[in-house]
Amino acid sequence: MGRQRSLLALILLLAIAAAVLLTQRPLNLGLDLRGGSQLTLQVSPTAEVPEITPEKMESVRAVVERRVNGLGVSEALVQTVGDTQLLVQLPGVSDPAQAERVLGDTAQLDFRQQRQGTEAQLRAEYQVLQGLLVQQANLEINNADPAELAENRAAIERSNQAIASLFDKVGLTGDMLRNAYAQPISGNAWEVGLEFNEEGGQKFAEMTKAVAGTGRSLGIFLDDDLLSAPTVDVKYAETGIVGGRASISGGFDAQRAGELALQLRSGALPVPVEIVENRTVGATLGRDSIQRSIYAAIAGLILVLIFMVVYYRLPGLLADIALVVYALLTLALFNLLNVTLTLPGIAGFILSIGMAVDANVLIFERTREELRSGKTLYRSVESGFYRAFSSILDSNVTTLIACAALFWLGVGLVKGFALTLAIGVVVSMFTALTCTRTLLLTALSIPSLRKPSYFSPGVSNSPSARPSST
């Protein structure tokens, strides 16, 4: 009896903890329930890559997915649409412009060495570029005419090309990066720290040795646009900067430095990508879907609770209590595991409720069979759990295998359905075999509840129905 009381106290404690967690920390909702951003990316061929093959699309998808993961977006969807497009769904992302910057840039980092005799020309071209960038920002703030914006962007592009012509490539690219990270330098200014692999570190040392003390710059380009053009102190003229570490300081704030570091870490896109659609998905449909789903879940749950009490009497009532515990524990696990609920995920949760009841039905039917065969009430309950265990285990294992296949082979919303269903199945086994059993054995310790008719209609309340000693 002491063991049953300890288990009962543990179940009560878990239920209270789950309820507190759910009130303090809301569940994560997917794009279809809380809105977010949805982008369509068009992949374009180049002279080097004249054809977009399925393998090339998979490479692009992998890079985009790494960048999405770096944004910290949970339950994001990245999938191919047709032969040359990607669909990206970002639940809860309220700034589609940030997502566009991070996902759309090719992010090809390139270190270059300034040519001799171009020092004065670089200073002049750099001043022109800075003026154009300031002008572009002002035009965007003032919502200038699109034609004027396009003209200024074209001028920026010409200025970038003129600057790029003053530098020579040395073969040091972002492919040789081992890590990239944002770090503050002073005030609100940030920089991007870089760590090269062995080959990259050697090339960086050679390049810095060549320009050290000459007044010429080390050009750091991103997608052929100059980010920074630092000079190298003369003290590095003999060895260059060794150690394979460098930094990019181009007037970045914390957000832009973090975005650039993310792009560099995740790798460059192998082919150009253009964002052809960027729209914000509102949560109006989501609220309606949540409301309907809640109504469906509550209605189904109430009908199941009523059926269990009417048909199975006292065990049905105790199973209803276990079912409430099951729902609390499952939702709490969703919360702890950062599961993002989508409509298919909610469907998986509701389906798992039915499976949790199914386990109790098997147990109670076995218990009735034992009672009708003349066994005592206690022995009937014990035998009911023992005989039903193999059937419950087989049923749940086959369901978990199906969930594993859906999660492994499926994408996006299908994975959400598989995950919520699998969690529900595991918790349902715990509540059916532990919670329900503990409640039944506790009820048998109360003399007024030791009546077989409370467990199975038609069975007399004879003395033989008394529980045997435990």
C-alpha cells in the first residue's frame, strides 16, 4: 500500500508541475497558427552552372536550411517547389526584410590584394561609394520614386565594379573559413571575427606580408561588394599575420554583424538565388483554426469521458482522471521539447488521446473477463493489466515505427504530426500502465469501493470478490 501511495503522490506532483509549466510558458505555434513570413526563392543558372540539376537544388536547399536554423526559427519549412524554386516558411518571423537579407545573399567571401599604384584612385572611388550608400538610405527612408531608387542602385553597382577592378584575387575565399562570429569592438560598433583552416591561414599570412607597410589595402569582398579595406602594419612585413585569424570591421551594428557571420558560417549559395515572393502570413486563419481545433478536441474528450464512465463504471472514472493527467503531461512535454504545434500536430495529439483510451479499454475488458471467470477483484485487476500488456505494447510499437518512418522520410508538417503522435503514444503507455493501475489499486484499498458490480455489470458483490492480501 505504501508503494501505491508513493506512486500516487508522484503522479499528482507531475500533473501539478505540468499545469504550472503550461500556465507560465506558452506553447510554440507554427506558421499556420500564429503567422510569420513566407518566401519563394528562384534559383538561376550561371555560366559556370548552366543547368539547375536536382543535386544542385539540394545543395541550395541545404545552405538555406542552415541559415534558417541559424536564425533560431523553430519548425521552419524549407522545401523544393518544382525544378528551380524553394519555399521557405518562417513561423513567428515579423521582419521579412531580415529574412530576405539572410536567405537571399549568396554570401561569397573573398580576400583580395590591392594593385600597386591605385592608392589615390581607391580613396576617390571609396568616397563616391559612401556618398551613394548614404543617398540610397535617405531615398528609402523618404519613400522615393522607384525609378530614382533603381538609378541610384545602378550607380552603386558601377562604383563597386570600379573598386573591384583595383584588386587582384589571391584564392583566399570563404570556403577556407573554419568559423565566423560577431563580436563588439566599441560602443555600438561590431565586427565579424574569422578563423581560417590551415590552408586559409597560410594564404592570409602570405597576402598580409605582401601589403604590410606599403600603404596598399587588403580588400575584403562579399559577393563582389567591398566590405572593408584595411591596411596592414609594417611590423608584419616579414611574416605576415599568422595564426589564421582576421576580422571584418565595416561599420556594422550587432544585427548586421550577426547576419553576416551566419551567412559565412552556413556557406555560400552555389548559384544565384532571387526572392520572387516575400509575404507576411497573418494569424487570422490561425486563430480560427486553433478555435475550431480546441472545440473539436474538447467535444471529443467530453464524449470519451462520458462513454468511459457509462460503460466501465468506476474504472472508467479513474481512466478519465488518468486521461486528464495524460493530456497535461503530453502538452508539458511539447513545451519542454520546444515542439511547434501546427494543425497536423494538433491532429496527432487528438489522435493520441484516442489511443490512450484504447489501452484502458483493453485493460478493462481483460479485467471483466477475469471477474466473470470467478477470480477475486484484486486478482482480476492484476490479471487484466498483465494480460493486456502484450497487446498494448504491440499496438504502440507498430504505431511508433510508423511515426519514425513519417518523421524520417517526411518533411515540414508531416514531421510535426509524426512527432506529436509519437510523444502521445509514449505518454499514453505510461499513464495507462502506471497512472490507471495506481488509481485502481488505490480504489481497491477503500472498503466501500470493493464491489465487483462497480467494475463489471452483472457480477454479484459476493465475498469471493474481496481483494486478496497484498
